[in-house]
Amino acid sequence: MAFADFGRPLVPISPRLRWSAGSVYLGLDIRAQSNPGAKMKAILCTRYGGPEDLELKDIPDPVAGVGEAVVAVRAAALNFFDTLIIAGKYQYKPAFPFSPAAELAGVVESIGAGVTSLAPGDRVVGNIGWGAARERVAVKADRCVKLPANLDFDRAAGLTVIYGTTLYALRHRAKLKAGETLAVLGAAGGTGLAAVELGKLMGARVIACASADDKLAFARAHGADESVNYTVQDLKEALRQLTGGRGVDVVYDPVGGPLAEAAVRAIAWEGRFLVVGFAAGEIPKLPLNLVLLRNCDVVGVFWGAWVDRNPQMHRADMADLVQWCADGKLTAHVHAVYPLERTADALREISNRKAMGKVVLRP
């Protein structure tokens, strides 16, 4: 191991990395350490691999830069894409070393210059793309939303990505209307559950589609009107039967694979097929004649890019989500909570498709 030397003790860094004065380590300005030697625990990905390759390390405490706040992380939520990002299979590839977990909820400890929207002691939720699997993190203040006092950190941490993505998909992309029919694939997973709950909140008739009866029972307990087990039922025929042959108005698909074409074949005239993700691991290739014959829309849902382009609309969506959850209109169900040192177990729970709802780390 080699050590960076800026006149204060620092954690060891890989000899493959080269530093110069003023380098930034995991987004932390080494020049600005207000408490030299102070350390925090963090889960680090130092090379691409599986959950077992992650490491628990001591790293320097963060310092709030201009426009930033340091947040003490009370809960960090994991998503399926965390299993991809640590394997180098995601569209974003952060520089090593980095921490997984995009979502966090916690308490503001300090603020940097120019921050007027937050103050120390504020309870907040935020999304940072990656890096929340640690005890503290420096976050851009405009990526944080304040939490009501009656909303706990565990549930709040899981709101941003799955509920934010889903509200964007249903409200802005599909323009879902009350009375329409919404089919949700992978309905018991975190994203699917968000679609079930938000679809019901928006007045839709929700058909939950999943691979096991216990998952379907879980989705029905959270508001689904009907259910389809696509391991024993033909998805297209089941959806058409449940809609009296008309087809579903909106399909929410975070799964991909062979289910996508079957769902498009069951879509109604002028229906909307939402491309949310590919948890099955296979990117489907749809026959475009189906799109023509049903006069339907295939709609991409790239929520992360939309947030960057429309931060004010995103904050308005998040304000709605936070309030709905605090009011009991959304459960933001937490499947399991793990300590930071068991991050690998938490990620395996997701990759093995055992999670129903969110998996949360509690530093």
C-alpha cells in the first residue's frame, strides 16, 4: 500500500492510483478536512465483481463544499442496479473506489457556502446516484428534500428511485388516467410494488403480474385488483381475459426478457408500454408490426436523465411522494434492514429476487 501525504494521516490507497495536491477522494476534498484523522465506515467497491468483493473500510469524514450539505446517513436503500454497478454492467461507471447505494435518508450535520435551503438538524431524503453506503456523505443541497417528522428513515430512504421513477413513468410519460387499466410486471419487487401503489393512488385498475403466488398475494395486499402468475399462465391471454378482450391501457415493465412481447400483444388500442428496466437480464427486441397494429406507444423511462434536466419537476414529485408516504397513502414497504457490514448479504437478497419491497442498509 502507498499513502497520500498532505501533512495529515490518511487512509491507504492503492498503488495503482496517483494523487496530486488537491485531489478528490470519493468526492471528499482532502484539502478541506476540518477534523484531520476523523474517520467513518464505508462500503467500498475497489474492483468490479460481486457482492462478496465489496470491502468495509475506514475513510476520511466528508466536508461540505459549496452548495453541499454533509448528511449523517440513517438509512441507505439498495436497488437492483447496485448489483450491476459493482459488476461494471451499468450505464454509469464511477471511478474506483466508490460506494454502492444511490438513496439515503438522514440528518444534516453541516452545510457549505451558499446553502440556504437546509440547516443542521434537518431530516432529509436524497438521491446521489451511488455512494450512500457509508456513515456520512456530502450531498448537493438541491438533491435533498426535507422529511416530515412522522416519516421514518427506513421507509423514506427507499422513496426516491423506485417511487420517483414510477411517478415519472405514470404521471409524465404514460399520463395514466383514473379508470384506465395498468398491468405491472415484476409486481412484488421494489419498483413493481411502487407501480401497484401509485397506480391505485392515481385511480387505475391494477393487474399485478409476478412469478409466484406468494408474490402476487403480497401485491394484492398492497392494492392490486387482479393478478397473473406468468410462470403458469400465458401472460397475453390472461391480460386479455381480465380486460374482456380489450387489452390493458398501460404496461409497466421493469423486467424485460420474453415477457415484454407477450405484454405488448395484450395491450389496448392506443395503449402505452413503459420500458423501465431489464431485471431479467435480457433486452427484448419487439416486432414493430405489433406497435403499428395496436396503434400503441413504446415509451422509454430514463428517470435519472430526466431529473438532471428537470430538477424542479423532480422536487415537486418528491414533495408529493414524501407527503403521501407520511399520510399513509404509500407504504414504501421495507423487505429487510441490514447493518453496513452485511451489505453483501443485502445485495444477494436482491440479485436472488427474494426481496419484496425495499432492502435497506442502516449504517
